[in-house]
Amino acid sequence: MMYSQTKKQSGLTEEQVKKTFFKGLKSIGPRQRVLLIPPDITRIHGFAGMLTVWAVEFYGEKVKAILPALGTHLPMTDSELDEMFPGVNHDLFVPHDWRNDIVDLGEVPASYIERVSEGRLSYPWKAQVNRLLVSGGFDLILSLGQVVPHEVVGMANYTKNIYVGTGGVEGINKSHYLGAVYGMERIMGRTDTPVRAVIDYAHETFARDLPIVFALTVVFRNTQGAMQMAGLFVGDDRSCFEQASQLSLEKNFTMVDTPLDKVVVYLDPAEFRSTWLGNKAIYRTRMAIADGGELIILAPGVHTFGEDREIDRLIRAYGYRGSDTILRAVGREDELKKNLSAAAHLIHGSSEGRFSIRYCPGGLSEQEVTSVGYLYGDLDEYAALCMNEGLEDGYHIDREGNPFYYISNPAIGLWAHEERFKS
């Protein structure tokens, strides 16, 4: 079962999206107990909030709970709920606790992990989800979210929204570490990756009795600079994800002509409050940046490193020091072995010495920034150097006459030059 609508050039109107969405929901048939699983505020640009509001309109009192797919992120505040899900009763929302509130559906064998990782890792992987999916008695679990290039799984959403977004410590840790060890640059922008293979294996093997349907969006920035939907895909199997992924690569992937010597990325303070989130500025641009190049991250809302208190401590303790250093630390330090998602994040957040990373945060000191391995920049100084009102994505000249490439939101795309993307 799948309903979809795409309009690649000019995008879909809100009326077209709502009509397609409701047609997809009607095709599912009558339902009495509905659980909605949207992303949290860090994915606000993907229009899943709008779909959630419409799902509540469509099903009414049959929506019994809304479980934001927090993964390791902090629970949403009341103001964030109002911003992303306007008019929806806060009593419906259940915060996901990735350390405590989970159940195991089954275990992917170590032999499978070894095969898909090309021998790099060999451990079993638990398929973990929030217990509400299993014990809530729902006859529809509607997973909503955006498909976009992603640093851990290749292309975001689909089964990731379930097994990572509502997953547990072991499932999140080991999946992130698998992606990091296999190689982020071999994963981003690819539909078929080791992490996706493991998650899909679990879904197809252990979740046959869960009534999960996916509503997947593809979003792009239009010529007026506003976010607009290019496609909506509603279905209960992988075909909706594959079609969404293909459209996302057409709309969200930028291949630059030559490697970029200087890249400036802006992090919207409403979306990015930590380096755990903000390092998308590194992940999504790294394949476009030249050896010896410079990445400047303007981050007015970043005031901490980790979304989770323990992960924040580990980032401060070990820093973004590169793959070799972190892999050695995992081998000798039990606290990293128990927090492999943190170790993976530390690997992802390093340029491996290939280019410099200068963070210009609104809420971290120079000492904090340099202690984890980044260069520090004064936010006001660097914003004044590079930023103009109405600055558009692409090539520009700063006030000192130096060229740079500007990206206004790293979460909505992937940038690369052909040589590195193929390597």
C-alpha cells in the first residue's frame, strides 16, 4: 500500500499535501487506537509537525498518544510543542526515555553485522523500541518524518524513526558505532548502507505484528528562500522510502564544481542548541571541503555539547580528536565501550585533520570550544565579517575580499564534490 505525490520543480501546495495525506490515511482503513510518532523540534523544517496536526484532525479522539522520536535528545518543552504542533493537546505527548523506557523485539545476529560491515565489527544488535509501541494496544502506529541525507544511516527516516528515534541504549549505541566504523563518507546520501540493512532486517524479522505505516516527506528550499514540500509518500513497506530517497537526492544534494576552500554554515538557534545537533555543519559539508580548507560554524543557539548529560560529559572528556584516537580510547575505556553512540559522534565530529573547524557559539566559552579540539571564533566578529541581510546559499565574498560558500541550514541537504563522493 502506498500513496505518493511529487512536484519536483515548484513544489506542492499545502492543499495538495493535505489532500494526498488524507487519501493515504483513508487507504489504511478504519482505526480505533492510533499512536503518532513524529520527530522532535530538531526536525521542524521537515513538515512532520504539520502532518501530525492533520493526523489529529483526521482521527480525532482515536489518537491516544503522540511519541516524539527523541532518540537521545531532550524532551520537548511546552513552547516547542506549541511551535511544532500548534493546537494539539499536550496531554497526548509522551516523552521517550532511551535509557529506561524500552523493550527488546529481537536480536540481529553478530554474523549479520560482520557481513554488512565487511568484517569491521562482529556483535549482535538488539532491536529496541519504546514499550508503548508493544503494550499500548494500538491498531495503527503512524511514523512521520523527512527523508534527507544522513550521516549515520545514509538517508534519514523510515525504519530509523522507529529503531533509533524510539530506540534504546544498546540499539542506538551500536547502530551509530557501526556507521562510524564503516565510514561516514561511504554512507551519506546512500539508500543501502550497513546501518540501514541492520535496521530493516530487524523491522522485517521482528515487527511483523506491529501496525506501522510511514508518512515520509521530501523538503527543499524554494527560490524565495522558504521551505517547501517536494513530495509526500505514505506506505507500509520500503518502496515509499526508496521513492522518497530518490527525490531527496534530486532536491537535497548539491554537487559543487571544485572543492571549497572556505565554508560558512549558519545554525538556526531554534533548531541547534548543542554540538551533538550542530555538527551537521561538519557531517553534511565535509565531502565538499578542500584539503586544508576552513569550516566556520555560526552557532548562536549552541550552549552545550551533548543533549544527554552523560554524553555531554564524554564529549568534554575525550573531544573530537579523530578516528584513530577515539577507536583506541574505545579499546581501553569502559565508559566509551558502554556509550558507543558518543564514540561514533566524536569520530563524526572530526575532520580527521583534513580541514580546520572554527566554532562560533552563542553559549560556550573559548576554553570549552578549544578543549574539545575545535578552533574558537567570536560570534559577533565572524557574523559581521560574512553575514548580510538576505544572504542566500552559495558563493559570496566576505568584507575582507575573501571568497566563501554559505549554507543557511546544513540539516536539509548534503554537499560534495564528485571525486570525494565516489571515493
